[in-house]
Amino acid sequence: MNRRHFLTSASLVSARSLLAASGAEKSRLGICTFSCHQRWKLTQPTNAADFYRYARELGAEGVQSPLRGCEPKTIRDLVEQIGGYYEGELRLPKSERDLAAFEAEVRQTREAGASVARAVFTNGRRYEAFPTLEAFRAFHEQAQQTLALIEPTLKKHRLKLAIENHKDHTTEELVGMMKVISSEWIGVLVDTGNNLALLEEPHAVIEALAPFALSVHLKDMVVQSSDDGFLLSEVPLGTGMLDLPRMIATLRKVNPRIVINLEMATRDPLRIPCLKEGYFTTLPGRKETHLTAAMQRVKQNPPKAPVPVVSGKPDHQILAEEESNNSHGLRWMNKNLRAR
């Protein structure tokens, strides 16, 4: 982190005044950790407070981030001093043996001022992470058990947990899990682009998940044909195939105070190998029901400009492009998604 990423109290208070004057404190538009994952990876280790300062400099009102060694009081005092918000990020327990550690994280996240935290069941992509349908079903069953295990802890500490649609469960499966647990303390973090990787129509995904939405990862997407399926890329907001204002209007209709966190991942395109049989190992029947429409979307939505690529570029260029993409995204959000 260089000198300009540590703002003085005076400049942060000034930024708070400008945000308040523009109505920012009413609409809660910010940024999540993965939108700056190149910075977290390529610069010295940071924590929630450092990330918060950097995000506010970029123009975000708040952040969604793990504490990462930051004392809860530090981030809470910082947010109270300059305004905005903090959403947490938690690791889910794998069994009852991990529940005490999970409860400690929940308690610290609440002490830091968060009322919502994000979590994922797995960092892997379904079609890559599970070699057999039986392996996926075991994972799915364990995920459902995890929700039942942690719900009393979340209720005790009054922290809402938003489970991301993270290329692991289909929308139908995730909705089913939310209906089974049926708790005000567990809902969904709606990622606006992830389920394209599972061949789903993105706007229909939002409609289905909206009743359970507790937080948002906002991204715009493009698709490109490849020999084994298609390539999927995050692109600067407003330049891709998604109708983002429509998506946010749908989510706000159900949850008017929902926090919208930019997630613009500056990286190489992801390969979605949906023309290979192995892709459908854990998605039986989806080839017949979803593949044709998905490939038609690819054909109908070619990129309007070159997509982000990081391979072969020096670190300083990757960091500069990531910061430019995030600055653009936050400006776009403030212009197009400001609650009126």
C-alpha cells in the first residue's frame, strides 16, 4: 500500500460530507474484496481498515471484507468516524468441531459493526470441483446441514448471513435450500453474473433469488464463443450484456435497503466447457434443457470491446487496470443506481 492509500482524517471527513450531499448515505453503494483481488495479491498484506480507507478513496461508501487481523473496534470506529458501512465475510464451519471458531468470527464481525456477512459453500466451480454426481450430492447435503448447524449462532448474535450463488448450486437448488432453512438470519448474496456459468438466463436468476437477497455482488458480463463452449468475462459496468438497472430495481423492490457491492474481477476470461460431456456430470439433464439457449445468448451478445486480460502483463499495469475498472464501476453505480 503506498502513501496515497492512507487518507487523513480530514480528507475522509471531507469525502463523507460529499457523499452525504449526494445522497450516498441513503443508497449504500460500495465494493467487495474480490473486486480488488489483484491488489490484495500483489501488494503487501492488508486488512479491513486499510481496505476501507482505500475503497473510500476510490469512491465507495463502504466495503464487504473479512477482518483479516483487524481488531473489530478499529473498523467500527473508522466507520463511525467517516460514515458508510461495513459488511463482513465469514468462513463456514465444516463440522461441529469448527462451530466455536465460527461463533468467534460471528461475534467479532458484529463487534466491527456488520449486520450482514457474506459466505460461500465452496470456492470451486461445480463443473470443475466435483468429479461425480455422487460427490456433488454429498457436498449439497453437507451444505444444507451446515446451514442448520450455524443458524442458532447467527440468531444468537443477530448477524444475517448471505450465501453467494457461487457457481456451485443452480438457482433452483439454492432457492430450495433457503426454503428448507426458512430463517430470517440466512439468505442469499446475489451475484449478478455467476450463474451464466451454469447456463442460466441472468435476469431470471435475479427474479428467483430476489425474495432471499441480503446483499449483492454487482458485475457486468460478456461471453465469447470457444471451441469447447464459451469464455466468460467481467467487464466495466455498463459495457456488457446485463441490464443492471433492471436487476437492481428487482432486488430493491423486495429489499429497498439492500447493499450493492461492486465486484469487477480484473483477470483472464473463465472457460466454461459446456460443449464437453464432462461439464454435465454434476448437471444431469441440463444439456437438454439449457445448452441451446445458453449458446444462443453467446451468439447474440458478442463483446463490444476487448475484454480484460492479465496474462503476460507486469504487476504495475495489472494494478492500474484493476483500479481503473473499479473507479469506473463506482462512478457508474453512483450515476445510474443512486436511490431516488
